Amino acid sequence: YKSNVQADKNAFVALMQYIRKIDEKQNTIIMVQPENEIGMLPSARDYSPKANELFQEKVPGELVDYLVKNKELLIPEFRELWSQNGYKTDGNWEEIFGGGFQTDELFMAWYYSKFTEEITKAGKEIYPLPMFVNAALIRPGKIPGEYPSAGPLPHLMDIWKAGAPSIDFLSPDFYTPNFEKWCDLYTRQNNPLFVPEHRFDTTVGPKALFTFGHYEGIGFSPFGIESRVDDGLKKAYDLIQQLSPLIYENFGQNKIDGVLLDREKIQTTVVLGDYELSFKNSYTLGWEAGATNEVWDSGGAIIIQTGESEFYIGGSGVVVTFKNWRQKDKNVGILKTDEGFFDNGKWKVIRHLNGDQTHQGRHIRIGHGAYAIQRFTLYQYE
């Protein structure tokens, strides 16, 4: 262990020295990943003589202190595991957490996080860039050891936060389904969402919009982006770049959201200010080619509230209607809708949309493949 961590530390320190030397003024490198998809296969933990010895020793006081201090804030599934054995604070790993693969994984996660912390801390002392670790996600039905166990997975977030405080955030790599479910898990405890890897498929454009809108994420990067061309992703990134000033201005104020829709999730609602916005996949209208396909393309959008009744929406494959959720006796109509773009931060109108584009004022719609930005203002009447 000591020789391995020292070798990794030497290499990482040399890397950070080089980055600081060549890039400290330009800052083209904005964050660093010290380890890649760290995890244990094909068993839940290391069973070497030294590992077995440590497993029988008391759970380190550093971890116990973290658990006691943060008892009410722990990830629910982790707290439940600890509670099953009576919230014990003294004993070895099985005495505190019980027997089984789950405890084996906790043990291994602690030592993986401590290993990573030593390397990360040394690198930050040279050049303190933000640093993160990523995880290979759990495939359905798999138990520890059948997936890369003990990595920075959401149910182990507390172990990693206790063992590796120099790591700024944990990140998911997506080669499995259930994008929204995993993102929800990774954004607990104020962990910012950054997606460093996603299988390069036709969903990446809408998912990028959803990441920045719904989670106010800090990044989305499909795997192999340097060797692939995807028109949808390019257009989605262009929208995100155009909307960036508005995102920065309204970040963290409950004025930004996002949606991700397909045939399994046809509809979702967003509440901004006084308004409930009901989003559907635009194929639900039945007007577009592809509406009768067995598998629907994903629709995605960012929605930003910039005034009491003014909004910007950027995306593709969505249709949205409106209600006032505070005053349910009021009807909500569309006062004005413009399609446009941002040029150096200034909004420029391409066209004023009329009844043919808004279905006689019934909805806002951006069809599949369009990737457009619309600004609209709502009004209320009885």
C-alpha cells in the first residue's frame, strides 16, 4: 500500500507541477480527476492478509467521528445500514455495520478514499485546482464485486466525504439506463453534478440541456467527443453557450429548470414563480415525423424565468402549457412569443411567432431537431 500510494503521489505531484508551469496564466485546465473509476473487482473487498487484519481492527475514529457529527445528514441508505446495528461507535467493521458484502464494500471504500485523499492533497498543495473522482455505475441486479465496488458511488458518498475531504465532488459515468435516477442520487448533500462520461448516443443533446437546467450542473461530456460528430449535441451546446449569461445571472435562485422526455416519460411539470409549466414530448401532438415510432427521440430543454411572467426556453422536442398554481381561478394565456438568439449576450429576434406557431395561443413548441430559443411572456384572465 505505502509503495503504491507513494508512486501514485510522485506521479501526480509531477503532473500538477507541469500543469502549473505551462498553464497557470492561461487556465485552460480548470479541474483534474486524480483517479478514474476506482473500484474493486471481482470481489467486494481485498482479502489479502493485511486487508483481513485491518478489517478486524476497530473502525477508524476519523470515520466514526464523521458519522456521529453528521448523523442526521447521512445518505438515507447508509444511515439505515448503520442503524440496523444500533448506531454503534466502537468495534470492528462487522460489529458496527453488520456482516455481508455491504460492509465489505464500506471497508474497501474507506481505504480507497484515504488512498485518493493522500494523492489529491499532495497535488493540491502544488496547484489547487478543483478535483473530482468518477464512478462506474451499478448495473441492475448486481451486488458488490459484480460491479466496481467501493468507488465514489452515491450510497458511499459519506464514506468518500469523510475519507477524502480534498475531493471537491463525486461524479457519475453513464453507460447504464436511468439517467435521472442516478443524477438525483448524485446531487444529494449539495454535491454538484458533473457528468464526465456518457455513452455517445442520440440522447446526449437533450441530456446536456437537462443537466444544466434541472440540476444547474457544471458540465456534461459524452465519451469520445473528440472523435464523434453529433449535430444534436453541437446544437445543444450552442444553446447552452448562448444562454450562459442568463444561467449565471439566475443561478441558485429557483429561476432555472430543465426537462428530459421520451416515450417512457411523456410528461413532467416545472414550477417557476406563480406558474406551473407542463412539458410534454412534442411527439404527443402527433404532428411530427417519428410520432408513430415505437421508440421516441428524447426531448430536452432549459427553462429560465427572467421576469414575473417572462421566460426563455431553449431546447428540442418539447411542448409546454401553463397554469397559475397560486390563483387557480385564473386562466393563463401567451401574450407574446419570439424566436431568436443571443449575439454577444444581446437578444436578437429572428421572428415573431403567430397563432400557427403557438397553436392559436395554446402552447409553446420546439419540434424535434429544431434546437431553438424562444422568449415568451404570459398573461392572466378570468
